Amino acid sequence: MVSEKKIALRNAEKYNPIKIDEYIKLGGYKNAQKALKMNPVDIVDLVIDARLRGRGGAGFSAGQKKKYTSEAICDRCIQKYIICNADEGEPGTFKDRVIMEQDPHILLEGMIIGAHAIGATKGFIYVRGEYTDSIYILGIAIEQAKQKGFLGKNIFNSGFDFDIELKLGAGSYLCGEELTLLESLEGKRGYPRIKPPFPAEKGLFGMPTLINNVETFAHIPYIIEYGADHYRTMGTENSPGTKIFTISGDVNKPGYYEVAMGTTLRELVYELAGGIKNNKKFKAAVLGGAAGTFVDETVLDTQMGFDTLKEKGAVLGSGAIMVMSEDRSIFDMTHSILKFFKHESCGKCVPCRIGTAQLMQLMKQTKENGTDRKVLLDQLLSEAEYMAKTSLCPLGQSPIMPIKSLKQYFENQF
Ligand SMILES: Cc1cc2nc3c(=O)[nH]c(=O)nc-3n(C[C@H](O)[C@H](O)[C@H](O)COP(=O)(O)O)c2cc1C
Ligand code: SF4
């Protein structure tokens, strides 16, 4: 029987999140104090050595990102910024909310360590506007940390200044994309920027900026405390550590589960989430949210990790697992996902603005006229491929992910 292994959620439910003293009693902020005495370069090397990969979806090396930001040199750089992406807009994902509402201080501590590592004096948490409880709890946590001297001028009497400000998300899925998030933070409309330059080089207000997901930051204090070698004993070789999976849909115990990377989909669905409701058969799971992939039962014994899933044509993404029983329709789920993309397209570029509408139109025509669904799948694929090649930002490049996986796993059942 697989059991949960906790890093990001190790303090969850162990203390009252609006009482900083309870967090301190659990050993809270000792890793920030330890890190502030370390050479910033050593912190960056430690995170690289731990092989921590970003938990926001793309799985980019958190250490390398720190390195690029810390080494960024630019003309007239007044300061560097550190940003926590807490927009959590990916369908089926609700892990960052749990961290923020149950252990807000681990996030602040991770950001303090990150700020010292790259030399940032100002941080922002861009939090989903609908997460009213997270906003309330984080607001109190930041205030209490300031009162203790853990944020502000000369934090922990280290000579280092660092402050964090809370910013409310603008209510669009696209604003979770890092470059669009920067536009939104600067007070502009949530339109994406062209990459490069990357945020590490030219981010918020043109300054070098490190952007990480909430869960990524929550791993940093643990790595400072126990070291990279210990961290790598958990998980798989290329995806060490733990991951919070959010399981929804036709399971008996939907919820969030933090386990070692490499835990299989079967263990997550049948052991932790209690199996399929009403003893029905497993039909499919959508992994990683709308920008993720459909998989069938042949993937149940695959280890959940960035590379192991890639080998199966699937993605880990944000860690969302939406489970479908034999009663569910793959066509309807696809319809739902494509409708989401059409709704969230910002309309700035033609391929995505028209493409997302055309994908929906193809679905509608098929439903009304009964077109051969294999033909439909090929039409969707061709449209999504075109979008992936020509769209301006990753949103328009995303519909290809679920559609390609349908072709791989559900061509005969679509
Ligand atoms: C359309 C879109 C929406 C995204 N939404 C989020 C989000 O809500 N939260 C998040 O952490 N990353 C989101 N991302 C990924 C971010 O662009 C970025 O990769 C991430 O914040 C980096 O953090 P990490 O390296 O710690 O994973 C989104 C990406 C895209 C393309
Ligand atoms: S790809 Fe879509 S979301 Fe991105 S800029 Fe173009 S229209 Fe906007």
C-alpha cells in the first residue's frame, strides 16, 4: 500500500496558519536563517544538485532558473524581483491553495531563501483572485512575518532587505502564464509577451525576475535543511522529491495527495483515491489539466514523473488527475476542454482566436450532423497542429496536447 510522503505539505494541519508563533515552534524560519548565512552561489548549487524541477507545469530546473536570474547582468538594473505564481488556473488543480491556506509560512520562507540566492529585494505573490481564504491567510502571514523582522529591512539581522507584496490575479487562465503574469503585475491587460527575453533576463519592469510556482518554493526550505543528497533519495532519477497530485472525477476519495515522484497512476487512483466510484471500470484520466493529455488503462502502471510520462506521450503538468469511469464520454470531455480554450483565448493573435473557435465548430458540427468521428479527430489534429506552429503564446500551442493523446489512446472510442 502506497503511503503519502510530505515535503510541501509537511506542516499542513499541524499549526494554525494565522499564528506565526506556532510555525516557529515547529522549527519554522530556521532554514531561512541558515540560508541567509550561506553564500548565495552555494544555495543555487544546492538546488541544482537536488534536481528540483518546477511544480507549476513545465518541470524546468528550479536551480538553473535561479542561476540564470542570479547571473543576469543588464543595463540600469535597479533591482531583481522574485515572484510566486499562485494563480492556479489549470483545471483540476487545487494544490497551491492547500499550501497557502494550511502552511503560508513555508511559502514565505521559500521565497526569502530564493530572494537571497538571486539577490532580489522585492517579492510578489500573484494569487488567484477567487482564492479569498488564501488571500486572507497570506495577508496575515506577511504582516506577522514583518512584525517579527522576517520581512522588511535587515531581515533576521542579516543586513539583507526583502519584502513581499500580495497581488490579486486578474481572473484569466492566461495570466498564470509567466510573461502574461508580468504584464498583469505591471498593471497592464493580460496579454502575453514574446519570448525571449526570458524573465530571468528581463522580467518585471524590465528587471531580472525569478518566477516559481507555490509548490516549487515550498520545497526549498526542506532542501536547505536536509541537503540535496537526501532530497534525491525520494522520487525518480530525473524527477526527484515529492509531488502533490489533485485527483478529481469518478473516484471514491477525490482530494490532494502528496507522494514521492514515481508513484504509479494505479496507486494514486486505486489506493489513495479509493478506486473508481460504484465499482465501475477505469476508462481514462486526463493528466495535467486542460493543457494536459488523455491516457487509458495501459498507463496505470507508469511511474508519475516528468520523463516517465513523456515516454508514454503524456504529461505530468500541474499534477491534476481527472479520472473518468466507463460511463463517461471522451467526446464530451474533449468538448469541455476545447470550450475552455476558446473561452480563455485572449484573442490577440489570429491562429488561436480563430483556431479555438474552429475547434469548437468542428465538435458542434459533428454532434449535430453525426460526422464520422475518426474524420473529426483528424480534422481537430490538423487544426491544432497549425495552431501549435503559428500561435503567439503557449495557450494557442496547448490544444494539440489533449488532441494528440486522443489519437494515441482513444482513436477507436472517440
Ligand atoms: C496558459 C498557461 C497558464 C499557466 N498557469 C499557471 C498557474 O496558474 N500557476 C503556475 O504556477 N504556473 C502556470 N503556468 C506556468 C508558468 O508559465 C511558469 O512556467 C511557472 O509559473 C514557472 O514556475 P515553476 O518553474 O516553479 O514551475 C501557466 C502556463 C501557461 C502556458
Ligand atoms: S495564442 Fe491565444 S492566448 Fe496566446 S496570444 Fe494568441 S490569442 Fe492570445
